[in-house]
Amino acid sequence: MAGRKRKPVALKKLEGTFRKDRSPDNVVDLPNDLAPKPDWANHDAIASALYDEVSLHIHSMGISSGVDGIAIALLSDQLSTYLKLRAQVLADGLIVETVSSTGAIIQKPHAGLAQMNTAYANIVKMMGEYGLTAASRAKVGANNPVVVDSFEDFLTS
């Protein structure tokens, strides 16, 4: 499909740009729910913890729904991958020395840097989808967070 991606109705309402006369008739309007974590997201402890943190942020901004679990899990998985690669690169150094077949010492960039950059690019794209960057938050107008004072309030929001 050519052109801009269609913006969800919930985002248009948050921005204050929603117009009923321009809205399609078959709009799916989902309530703001905390998305359930997919089972496979629990296999990585870091990704699982990141899922909990990210999903709470998105829910508090009022833009999550129950169907966002897989997308949030993929974002958390990429964040986990990035953090693990970053730890490895920091431990080994940005430049790694290897010995060639002739015995010469060759300095190369760490092999994890390319994967780290790919994970970073994926993270930035996915964060923009949920208003998790300053620029995307300004577009979404996520300045009316859902306030959760207690566990009971959290369950009813």
C-alpha cells in the first residue's frame, strides 16, 4: 500500500484530530487494556521484565489494548537482544584483535556491533509506533496519562 500508514482512531482522539466525517465506518475501537504477555516472552528473563515495564508505560499513556501483547513482546525482545549485545561489546571492547593465517595481528570492529545496530534500528521504529520517543509522544499527545493509585484502580482502568 502506497502512501502514509493509516493512524489508529485512538491516536487521532488523543491528538484531538479525530473527525467522525472522515472516519471509516468499520473502525475497531479497542478499550485501553493492559496487554497480556505471550508465553514465549517469559523464556528470557530480561525481555520479560522489559515487557512488564514497557506495557505499563504504554497503558499509562492510554494507548494500549489487549491485542498489543505480541508487538510489545517483540519490542521487549529486541531491547533484550540489544542490551545483551551491548554488554558483550563493552566486555570485549569495540575493537577485537585476531591473528591472521600469516601470524599478523588484525584489528576488527566487534562482530556484535552490526547486530546491535540492527536491533537499535528495530527498537527505534517500534518505539515510535507506541509514542515512546519524545518526537512520537508529541505527535500522539500522550500528556494525559492514566493515573493508577492502587491495584484496584489499575484493574479498573
